[in-house]
Amino acid sequence: MSTIAPVKESQTAEILPNVYGVFASGQMTLADVEWEQQRFHERRRWNAVELVEQINLDSLSEADRIYIWNFARAELTTKPGADRLARLSDSESRKWQSEDPNLAKVIQACGTWSRYWNEEEAHHEASLTHLLRRLDFEPVSDDMFLEYRQIFPDDDMLRTLFLLAMSEIKTTVMYTSMANKTSDPGLRTLFRQIATDEAHHMRYFNAFGRGLVDSGKYSPKGAFAIAQFFLREGGEMEGYARGRKEQRGTHVNWWDQLDFRSAERPDDFERQHKLTYVCLEQVTGIRVSTPEEVEDAWLEFVG
Ligand SMILES: [Fe+2]
Ligand SMILES: [Fe+2]
């Protein structure tokens, strides 16, 4: 008799598209899913010290400095987001343990993944805050550091995941756009690398969101409520472009605090809208293609 047990893993590590299904069918255990996450994380790791060293600081334009300054600050808010997700996932997971153990596993797997997310965001934050330290530009003060570390108030799990997916949409689009605008090859590589991470985070949030919806315990309404909150006129999608700074009191929403001054704005709202529809479909299975359709679907859910 063999003492070596077969291990369940995909050929190349991937984000599981059907996380509720793999638990409900008994196909995978939490340990199987954890190994998949570990492999996916390791396959994509990059070295922040090496990438930052490849940037020619003397060649950076004023716009490049403004981009670095904005996103050094923005990335400070990801650690409290990930810390909160770890906490929320554990408490939510326990809530479902007897009623729907497979849902409890989906949420526990999300909490397990939150540490990879946190670690990957650490690369973004540390690269950019370090670059900013070396530039003759406004530094991140300790007061600002502390302010941006404030933790979001708790919310429903699906709404939380979809809000985080929306934040990743914004970062994916903006880093890609900034990579295309900079003329320094080193900074372009760093921005592209971060954009790729952000797109993977978005896909992970969608996968866990879909897991919640597949359980039948979370209505797609939660995802549509957040999409509507972003896409409505004057909504969160516009963020800083609304021309007013929202003071939340409890936490800092990074997209409110952006200030591009003389630099070209890297928004590409059309792309952000399209990605929002993709995320909604991945999470809920419902296809929409305009802000009006999002609003109609949301109104239908709220009756
Ligand atoms: Fe990030
Ligand atoms: Fe991210």
C-alpha cells in the first residue's frame, strides 16, 4: 500500500471560478484550496527592491511624481482593508458553519486568501512610499500614514467583496493608464506589475462573491447595490473628480483623495464601467451593459 496520497491541484495554479461547487461536490478541501492559492501567489511574485532599483529617478517627469505621490497614499489604505477582511471572514464563516458548512468554507477560504492579498498590497505600498521618500516631493507624513490606516466600518460580506472588487477595478485601470503615460521604462514595469496584481485581486473578489451567491444565502442584490452606489450620477466611480473631498470620519476612501494637479488623469471611466459589468456578471450571472440597466436591476431587487 502506498503511503503517498494524491494531491488535488490544477495543472497550472489558478483562481478557482467555482469555489462553492468544489466544496459542495466534495472535490476539494480547505487545505486543497489553500495550496492552490499558495501556488498562484508564488507563481506571480516579484521583487519590489529589484523593480524600484530599475527606475531612473532623474528621468521622472512631474506627472510621474504626481502619480507616485497619489498611489503611495492610496496603497496605505489596503492594509486596513485586508486586516478587516480577515476578521470579517472568520466571524462570517462561523455564523454559517452549522447551517451551510460549504458556505462557511468559501468564506474561510476567502479569509485565508486575504493574507496573500495583504502581502501583495505590501509590495505596492512599500515600493511607492519608498520611491516617494527618494523624490523631492511632498512626503507621506506620519500623521497621514496613521490617518490612512483607519479601518472601514463592517458591512455585509457580499457588499464588502463587491466594494473591494470595485476598488481593484479602479486601481487596475489607473495603473495601466499610468504605465502607458510614463516614459521611464522602470516605472512602466512597476506600474504594469502592480496593475496585473490588481486585476488578479479583482478576479479573486469576484470568485468569492460568486461563491456567496451560489450558496443561495446571499442575494445578488448586494453586488448590484454597490455597483449602483458607484455608477449613479455623482457616485463613487467619479471619486475625486466630483470636486469635493468626502470626509468619512471613520476611514479614508483613497479614490476621494486623489489629486492629479498638472498630470493627465488616468481614469478611463469607460473601461471602469465595462469592468464593472464584467464583475457583476461573474458574481451574479446577470448581464448588464449600461448604468441604467444596473439601476433597473437594482430597483427590481429592492422592489
Ligand atoms: Fe495595490
Ligand atoms: Fe489590489
